[in-house]
Amino acid sequence: MMMNARERLILALDVSSVAKAETVIGKLGDSVSFYKIGYQLGFAGGLALAQKLSGAGKQVFIDFKLHDIGNTVAKGVESIARLGATFLTVHAYPQTMHAAVDARAGTNLRILAVTVLTSYDDADLAAAGYDFTVADLVAERAAQARDIGVDGVVCSAEEAARIRGIVGTRLALVTPGIRPAGADAGDQKRIMTPAAAIAAGADYLVVGRPIVAAADPRRAAQAIVAEIAQAKT
Ligand code: C5P
């Protein structure tokens, strides 16, 4: 996948208000071109900000992990496409993925599937009624995402090579859990450096605290973009 390095960095805007988000965006300037908005900011006015960002030429990833009956998913996807968003996450259930892929046709929105939440282990799946290990369910859902025509998968960099083997090269792999060498891991348990994640097959890296909490966020973002540019793919 040929892209410039800056477009491969997605900044997670994990802040509680639009005012705080705008402060971060102002500090970053043109060092970041792609922003992720999740529940926290999205439910605090962040969708209007998403529309403003896309109007200003930035790309936006709406990380709402949709899952509902097909008609409801489709209508939600149509509304998110009208915001000008580039990426939207949905849970990797076949009905949900079909509805989302059909509804995004003819728009610039691309659908990313979340296979199994990384906070789930085999016991959590059993408690939720599944007769699958995490590894098997991730593989099954990645294959379904590929067959249904989903545009990408969110996965850890550790899973990237295995998922690439299942989904092939058409789908984008989007990986969080990225930490530059020496950065604080925070609550992330399995982390990779930007260069290692790209080498493992990631197309896009989602990075939050290593940039937002840095003394100089712009410099931190530029360093990660430089590392992406130099990584071996
Ligand atoms: O601050 P940090 O770089 O850890 O932020 C990572 C972002 O990626 C957060 O928005 C987090 O919710 C998201 N994410 C994650 N792990 C997953 C899926 C999403 O860290 N498995």
C-alpha cells in the first residue's frame, strides 16, 4: 500500500472536550493529518469537530464500533459518511459488516472491522457464550471480513502478520498499542515501536498518549512519522 508516512499516523483524540481537542490539534498543526474520535470525545461534541476537521482537509476515523440490526447500522453509516469521515469501526459480525459495507457504497467512508476486543481472553468469550478461543474467533472473523468486502481490520501489531495471511493485501491493517522506544507503556500490555509495527505489516498506526502527553506533541508526531518513513515494509 503506497502512502506517504504522515498519512499513516492516526492521532487518537482521547480527550474530554472539543476545547481540549482543539488545543491538541492546534499544537500539532500540519504534523498530523489523520485524527481518531472515539466514545469520549464523540459523545462530547466530537462529531461536529469531525465535520470541521474533514472540511479543513484532515482525515477522520470515527471509532464507535457499531453493532445493531442491519437497518440501524446502515442508517448510522450513512450519517457518518456525510460527516466526511474516512474510517469507521464496526464489530465483526457478518450482518453488521454486510450492512455497513453496503451503506458506505458510493461514499469515501471505509469500514474497519474489530474482530475480538483485546480486553477479552478465552474465559471472557466462554462467559459471553462463545465456543471459540480468541485466536480461532479472530481468524474466523478476519476471514468473514475479507469475504464480505470490509475495507480493513483493527488489530495489534503482534497479530498483523497472521491477519495479513488471512485477509490478503486488499484490506488495510490498523494497529494501536504503539510506543516509540523509551515511551511509557501506560496500560498497554503488548506494544511495538512504529518501525516494528510497519515491518510487521501495519498500514496505519493509531497513537494517543505518546504524542498527546509529550512535552512537545508536534515534535513527537514528527519523530514517529520519520520512523514510519524509514521502516522496512
Ligand atoms: O494512548 P494510546 O496510544 O495507548 O491510545 C491508543 C488508542 O487506540 C486508544 O484510542 C485506544 O482506545 C485504542 N485501542 C487500543 N487497543 C485496542 C483497540 C483500540 O489501544 N485493542
